[in-house]
Amino acid sequence: MDLAALDPRRYDEQLAEKCERMRALFAQHDTPELEVFPSPPAHYRMRAEFRVWHDGDNLDYIMFDQARQERVAVTQYLPASELINQYMVKLHAALQPNPVLRRKLFQVDFLSTLSGELVISLLYHRQLDEAWQDGVRELQAQWGEPKVHFIGRARKQKVCLEQDYVDEVLQVHGKPFHYRQIENSFTQPNGKVAEKMLEWAVDVTRNSEGDLLELYCGNGNFSLALAQNFRKVLATELAKPSVEAAQHNIQKNGIDNVTILRMSAEDFTDAINGVREFRRLKGINLADYDCNTIFVDPPRSGLDPATEKMVQGYQRILYISCNPETLMANLETLGQTHKITRFALFDQFPYTHHMEAGVLLERR
């Protein structure tokens, strides 16, 4: 990251540049007016990770400044949440004089929430023992913070003293949704923009008919908010920790019309096309679902060709993309049968070139 670019005074300017790039990228398509959802200009990232640099008895968080092509010691980090910044200082002060906790520590990861919870993961080039666990417990007792949890990681080792998750609360049109977020699993990094994305997705699917199919559902982030607009939701996710979190979130939010399948998008495509059968679909009759709408939030690589063709079979396609260029590549196929009727930019990653796009496509 170019650390010099982290200037809230230039936030509006950099967002305007992104909007122009997004419009230019989609210029070949007949798009409606771009809906723009800005980020807070500071303290917007709910997670952050820092390498640790040792110099004798000194220890620093460091980041690599791409503009200067060098590592830079940081004590605070403008994009990170206020909670992360607060505990960056507290943790540094605690580690500096503590040889048990600092020895061969090479990275610190923070996962925070808008609801005030925090997991701190300490990564080591050594195996962790009872002395390390005692040191962490002593630190927790000194801090007296019940919502701050520690995890230790080393090669083939994970030490979780209490829990490896945080419980987030996101507001969607004034209604709270509760999400368990697992350490080292994917979560939306920008909490406030995540709320705007959920609200937009709910808005564009109002008055829907039938059921919703969702691919790449993660911890059920979108599934739960969208369930109010559909008779039933069938969602797929491959990562086991995310599936377990999604099942917890369904129960926590009291939602009874969402079913999560642990499958990749590619396997589900094979299943729904009758290419092969899957044991994990036992008890699930896909014919019971009348899915007129499909929602996809794929990885940066976008949709594979087989999934593209499967997605084309739906009346409406809601597509959230963390890489508008692969979205454009998918639109070469999807645009043959569908047209863009809603078009949005979500500024998940201020001060970087990254853009998050959202489109609603409806059959021509």
C-alpha cells in the first residue's frame, strides 16, 4: 500500500476517480445511473495484519510501502478501526518487555467488529508451550477486557484460549443482523460499507417471486438479509468454518427459510445439471425450489464457464464483484441474455485501486 495516499482530505477526490474508472469500464454496456456508496474516510477496516520486526530489544509493527519500496514502522494505522488502533498501542506496550510473548513473533492479525469485539492472533516461528499460554492469560487479566480474545499460531499449531471468532452486528434498514465471524476466514473488511451493500441487495430484490439461489455464501452474510424477500433461500459454500458459522447465524437470527449446502459452485452446477450425484445433497430435493433469482459473490477470478451458463438460466442475476474486470469478462456471456438494470460501486477499499461493483441483471 502507498501509505502517503492515506489522506482523508483527498477521500472525495479518490472516490470521484474510481467512479469515472467504473463508468469507463462499463461504457460498452447500457447501464443505468451509477449508485455510489462511499466509505468512512478513516477507521473503516475491521481487520488488519502487520508483520513484526525485531531489532535487539525493540519490536515494531511494519508495513511495506509500495511507493517507497521499503518497510515502514507504524504505531497507528488510519484505515484500521478505532478498536484496532487502540489495541495496537496496548499490545505493543505489553510485548516490548515480555520475552515469552515476543520471542520469534513475526506477525500480528487483528479482527474487530462494529459491535466492539476483537480477536488478536499472534503468529510465531516456534511452537507454543504452557509458558506462552500463561503469559497470554496474565496479559488478559491485566487488561480485564472480556471482549478481547487471543489466538496463537505456529507451524501446524493453533492455540485458542477461549474462542476463535467475534460476533458482529450489522444494521440493515434499522434491523440488526447477528453474524459470527471466524478468525482466518473471509469476512467483509469494511463494516460500514458492508451494511450499505446489504441494504442495496435488499432494495434491488424487493417484491421478488419464488426462491433465491446463492453461490459463495460465506457465513451467510447476504443470505440472512435477503431471506426476507424470498419464499426460501438455498445457498452454497465450500469452506467448512464458514458453513458452520452460517448455520450458527441462521439460528441466532431466528431465520427458518435458509438452507446452506457445503459445496463449491462448480459442484453445485454439476448437481443441478444432473452431471453427477452428491452424497451431501441427500435429503435435499432441488426440484422443491423455484429459484427465479440467483445471487453470486465470486472470488476475484469471477465465474467459471460452466457456472456462467448455469447462471444464465435464471430470470434475475444479482452479482457482487470484488474485481470489476472479471465481472466484465463474465458479462460477455451474461450480457447476451440479460441486461443491467441496477449498477453500484461500493468503496470497500479507499485509497487503493480496488473497486467493488454490484449489478442486477434481468432477462432481456
